[in-house]
Amino acid sequence: MKVLIATKYGFCFGVEHAIEKARKLLDEKETVYCLGPLIHNSHVVNRLSRAGLRVVDDLSQIDTSTCEQSHSDTPTDRNSSAERVSSTNHVPTVLIRSHGCRPEILEEIKKRGFKLADATCILVKRAQKLVGELYQQGYQVVIVGDPDHPEVQGAVGHAPGKVIVVDGPEDLDKLPSTKGRLAVISQTTNSAEDFGKIVGLIAMRGYEEMKVVNTICRETARRQASAVELCRNVDVMFVLGSHHSANTGELAQLCRRNGVDTYHLQDWQEFKPEYIVGSNTAGVTAGASTPDWIIREFVSNLQKL
Ligand code: SF4
């Protein structure tokens, strides 16, 4: 089978940074807890778990017994460098993934005496900061995105109770009347097409002032543009990545909208020969949390067919 690969695919710098940070902490023998899976890819998450990364849903699940032991060290204990290293390493480190989190979680980490390793992507941080600033400037802040996604929940936390999340046209009734000033931003993984459609629908409601800040991640946009380009030259598309990954799901939807039979698969194990019946050329792309080896394995197996 002829296989073409998108010019831009796979790990983005935000995900690479988060994985590197986790690996470095584990190499340094830190006790590391991650709030939720570090990235939306079970292969990577399982590898990191085997290396010692612990995944918890909230801070109350962190084992604090070793932390208390460290807090109760006497000055004499601290004179011993061997013991100092040992106790420092036993204070749990909480790793914040690239999606970021609500600001009160960062406060709680400090309050509980844990160490903080913040791997929030700089582009997510920018969106979070904008929410706070736009709210302070008197705008009704609107985020176009999935209200259940951790990135959106983290951004909403920068103006709690004041942000309206619009996931689709059905949510437009949540918006205020036509008076007032509206500021609209996007979840970083949205497609420009979807974001633009919602912005257009909001504008049609006749607000006096609307400020739109494009917070779509450039890495996501490049992956989407190159997937759309590839769709023109293939009979079938394979989009690799976790079924929970928002940016991978968005890539698959875009390919479908471009008229190509598209399969969103986690890895080669999910491939079925019937997917390529009648096709001569297949395209492959992958979401921002899909490791390179999954993509290489998939492409090499597909080429053999
Ligand atoms: S997809 Fe974009 S916003 Fe999300 S982690 Fe990667 S670089 Fe950052």
C-alpha cells in the first residue's frame, strides 16, 4: 500500500516539555504525582508509571506520610547531607500537565507543603492569563471549547463563575443580551473553522462590542492544515492518537469533513484490513500526544500490506 505521511504530526513542544519534566524528576528519584494522566496516551502514561510516576485524581489521594516525616526533621537531621537528600526527595512533587489546572489547585499544592512542577504549556498559560485580564477589563469572557476538558476548566478558574463556555451553537442561549462587551477566546485545540463559525454566530446576535483573541495553538493549526492538505491525495486517512485526545479527535473530524474515509485509531492493534478495501493510497497523521514509535510502527505495517 502506498502510504503518505502528513508534513506535521505527532508530539508538540508542550507535550514534549511535560514528558521531559516528568522523566527528569523521576531520574532525580523524586516522588512524583501527576494530577490526571500526564498526556492522553496510555502507552506513554504506562511507561512513565513503570518508571514511578503516580497518577491521582486529586491532591487528597497523595500519600502524605513521607511528607510528614520530612517536615518533622530536626535541625540535626538537616545537618546530614545524606539524610537531607533523602528527606527532600520524599516530599511529594505534584506535576501539572500541559493542559494546566485551576489556580486554586496551585495554591493548595503550596498549602499542603508539596513541591510543584508546573508543565502547563505556555500557550495554555497565555489563554489562562487572558481570561483573568479580559474579565478585569470588564468583558464578559466566552471560551469556545469543551466545558469538561481540563484545559477549559483551568482557564475558567481564572475568573470563577464569570466565564461562559460555548461548546456549540446549542450553547448560544447561555450568552447575555445584546448589550455589553464580549471577549471570545478558544480552547487551544479547536480548529479555526469551528472557532470562526461560533464567533460568526455570536456576532450575529448583535453585540455592541466583541473582542476576539485567537488562542488556537499554532502547533494544532499546523497539524490540521497539513492533514487537510494530505486529504487531497489519499483514498483513506488514519489519524493516530488516544480516543480521549481533543486535538486528535479534531484532526479526524477535519479529515472527514474534507470528504475522506477517516479512521481514528490509537495504534496498529486497532487496525482492521477492511479499512483499506478499495484504497490504493493511505494518509497517516497523528495528534499532539502520539509518540513517534506508534506512528512508525503503524506506517511500516501499513506499507507491508
Ligand atoms: S497542543 Fe498546543 S497548546 Fe496543547 S500542549 Fe501542545 S503546544 Fe501546547
